[in-house]
Amino acid sequence: MKGLIFSVKRYSIHDGPGIRVTFFMKGCPLSCLWCHNPEGISPFQETVVKHNRVGDKEFNSNEEVGKFYTVGTMLGILGKEEVFMNQSKGGVTFSGGEPMHQFEFLFDALKACKEYGYHTAVDTSGYAVKENFESIIPFTDLFLFDIKHLDDTKHIELTGVSNRTILDNYLLLLESGRDIIVRIPVIPGYNDDQEHLNRLRQFITTTKTESLKKINLLPFHKIGSSKYRRFNIPYSMGNVEPPEKEKMQIIKKFFMETGIPVKIGG
């Protein structure tokens, strides 16, 4: 079995504890307006035109996005980074896209990584069938779990899918005994109004268990906006500016009242 990966990030420090290797898996059932990895949305290999400029001249070349990896190939990559991961108490993270979209391969990869003693993390939107999450719990040390909006209608408008399955899976993982870091994207004008923040803080407070270790606030950015042109995907966030640092500090202080450690960034 092979998995389709669009990027491998070595020496990653924002996808879980320590120094990690992050595999970005292709395919996502969500279509978040602010997605900064649009190359991870399609579950298929894609060929895009890459524009290169040298002085006044522009050269175009085709670039294939997405490469198939076996679990053995992944383990080979991890083996080369093992000394750094061990010294920093790091590990391997599966991100995307949505890694649960390639569930069978993810299951095999997680199981193999645990057999080799690696700390494992899954960065997920939570949008997958309950049984799949139950299957990977024994092989996953940490879940990085996105909560984008609590209102179902608004969630559909922003991501294209309902949040009901997502919230059900979040509650499931809270009772699993595995570590969880909640990741909240802060998107000005979309989910940062005080009414929603109040609801979200209340939800986190009333549902938290010992599994919930941290809240990460992820401020909106435009770093991935140029990718949309390459993949011929409309970009609708051009008029949205990143939240001011002062605003992020206020939101951080607000969520610290949950009693859970809060960090700005991943």
C-alpha cells in the first residue's frame, strides 16, 4: 500500500513536541476559505506550471504535486532524522490535507511508527467516521485537533461540511486518554467575534478532560495565497488582513481562563 504525500517537512517544530518529521498527506474533504495548503485539497496527483524568473526572463516548467510513498520509505526518512527526534523528544506528525482521508495508509503508517518507538501525532480537522478514529487511537500519542466554528450553518459556509461529526469525534478523543492540542484558526470577520469566542470558551471549559493539554491560536495569514493561482483555485480572502498582535494577545488571555495553557501559533 502507498500513500500520496505532497510535502515532507524535516526539522519541524510546530507540529507537536520536539523536532519532528511531518508528512503532508494529499486529499481533504473540507474546502476552508482560508486554507494555506490548497495543493493538499485534491486527493490526486496534479501537474501545475511553475513560473521561474531570472532577471527579465521567465521560464515555465511543469511540476508534479504529490508523490507516492510506502511505509518503508517513510521509515527510511525517519531513520535519518532519528537522532534529532530522540534528543528533542520529538517524533513524526501526519498532516495534510486531511490525513484521515487516506485512512488505510495512515493506519499502517502509525502502527509501523509505534513499532519503531516513534512518538506519533495526527493533525486533523476531525472530519472522518468515528470507527476510523477509534482504530488509530492505540497508535497515536497526540491529536492536533482543529475547531473552526461551533455554529453548524456557519461551519458549512466556511468549510463546506457540517461540524457535527467533527465535534462528536472531538468528544470521543477527549475520553480516549490520548493527548490533545486544540487548534483554533483566528480568521478576522469569520470566527473572531466575541459571541463565538464566548461559546467556544464555554464549550472547551465544559468538555475538557485531562487529555486536553493545550490550546493553540492560529492567526490567519496570507503566506499560501500565491499557491491558488498555480492550482487555478479562486482565492476569496484577498481583502482579509491578519489579526493584529494586540488582538491575539487579548484572545489568548481570554482562553487562558479555561485553565488550559494557551499559545499563539502552532
